[in-house]
Amino acid sequence: MSNDPVAPTVVQVVDSMERMGSGPYPGLRRSSARGVCFVGTFTPTGQAAGLSTAAHFQHRPVPVTVRFSNSEGNPHVPDAAPVTRGMATRFHLPDGTHTDLLGITVPLFVASTPAEFHGLTEALRPDAVDGRPDPAAVQAHVTAHPQLAAAITQVPPVPVSYGSAAYWAVHAFIWVDAVGARQPVRYRWEPEAGRAELTAEEAATRAADYLTREFHERLRHGPAAFTLHAQLGEDGDPTHDPTVAWPEERKELTIGRLELTTPVEDQEHWDGQKFDPTRLTAGIELSDDPVLAFRAHAYAESFSRRSRHS
Ligand code: HEM
């Protein structure tokens, strides 16, 4: 599951995530607890068609379902909190199967192994008395892992809208073409409306659920669109480490356009789904990133707990 010498178990990590969010909250995800789902269409540009055989990167549009969320496991954290947001996209493929792509509003992940992630969630455990993490424990974690400082100190935007943020899938994935040639890539969704964030003063005036309300209102005036970009890795670019960016000058393709049009009819059904970053399709493979591999098991554990309403 991981090349990490002291890899924690999935149960240890999900337990720790629950504690970090002062949970558990029965029936809810152990991360990104509060979310809202929409439907739309993804239309490929064809730019990826020669590099990956994936059905949704060829030439036919495919239906999609998207869940936007706040990253916190605590559902009471208001939308204006300076936390990352999530965009989980399910592409419904012509053969009746589906594939998922999960993104967040910062480009780097905070850990390059499950053990580092576990160390961070333990350091962020709220104090029993004041409900806040111990700053000294967080500082000790950063001091012990100086290479993670840039990732851990990223400041996520408080977006005007779920539709005015960029979302990075963070990990490398591997495209495979018709003759088996392999190309590492990293994905990013870019909002067609442009990136826009609130000032601290503006954020202070927003309702606790302003992001959900705003997006419903936005769709009443027309679709919300995103373009999907893929950065092409070159020899030597690390594929195993989600805390390290590739050089900005790497070639980038615009591989498709997503138009979200309406809320899903059955929010409860879609909120109950499990989006999984390792649910891929022919033409896309996992990279050697141990965090990516671990996530499949963590999401399954969270899904199992919330399905039991525990
Ligand atoms: C060791 C690393 C990680 C662990 C243990 C972890 C754990 C989790 C868990 C337990 C959930 C709830 C799953 C469910 O109940 O369906 C979740 C949701 C989510 N995570 Fe992670 N995560 C990790 C890394 C990441 C990274 C690198 C990203 C960047 C794309 C990410 C993005 C998301 C998103 C967008 C959701 C919400 C999915 C949805 O709406 O269903 N996570 N994560």
C-alpha cells in the first residue's frame, strides 16, 4: 500500500482525522463532510486523444456529476473559513462505467507519505479544553519535516464562488496511449469565470452556507464552466511526491470543457456516493505516489463508517 517504513493503518489515519475535526459526525464523510452536487457535461477538446485512450478524452461529450465541498470533516465549519475546497467529478462513460477526478483549491498536498499525513493530523488534534490544536505540536511537525513547509503554509483562497476557484488534482497520473506509451500528467480545473476570492472583510459578512447558495443562484443565470488542463511531466519530474510542483514551463494541454447546469435531482443519493481518486479507466493509470494509493483505502474506510451511520 505504501513504501513508507512506518506506514500507519487506514484505521489509525481515519480515527485521527475524526479527532482532528472534533468528530465523528455520524453518516458524514471524515473529510469534506459538507458538500453539494450538480450535473453537467464534459466536452473533450481532443488534445489528449493521441496520448491517452481514455473514453472521455476522445471526441464525444460525456455527462458528469460534480460534488463541491469544504475540506473539513467538521460540517459546522462555515463556508468563509480559510480552508481548501474540493471538487469531485464523476465522468459517466459511454460503456456504462465511470471514472472520478478529485481536486482541491491548492496545488500541493501537505504530506508525501501516509505517515507524514498521520503526523500532521495528530499535531492538529484539538485540545480538550480550548478546542484548538497546540501550535507547538504543529510547529514541531514542520520543524521535523522542513521539506513540507511550502506545502503546509499554502493559504487557500476563500473563493467568491465554487465557480471562481481553480482545483488541482495534485497527484501525478499516467496516461497510456494506443500503443502503450506512457505520459505522466497533472490535472487542474480552471474556472472560465476567472479566479476570484473574498477579502477577509467580505468573508466576515457571508452566510455560513454562502458557497452553496451562490452556486445555485449562479446556475439560474446560465451554466458555470471550467476547463480541464493537463501539465505534461518530463524525465526527472517526480511522480511519487504530491508536495512538489513540476516546473511551470512544462507543456500544458487544455483537454476539455465542463459545463455545470443544474443541481442533481437527488442530493441525498449523490452525497452518499464514494468518489475515489483511484477509480480510473483504460488509458489512465496510477502513478507511484504512495499517498494516492493510500487514499483508496482511507475513502473506503470513511465510506464504510458513514454508511453504518457511525
Ligand atoms: C493521505 C492523504 C489523504 C487522506 C487520508 C484523505 C482522506 C479523505 C477521506 C477519508 C475523505 C472522505 C471520503 C468519503 O467518505 O467518501 C476524503 C475526501 C476528499 N478528499 Fe481526501 N484524503 C487525502 C488526500 C487528499 C488529496 C491529496 C486530495 C487532493 C485532490 C484530496 C481531496 C479530497 C476531496 C475533494 C474529497 C471530497 C470527495 C467527495 O466529495 O466525495 N484528499 N479524503
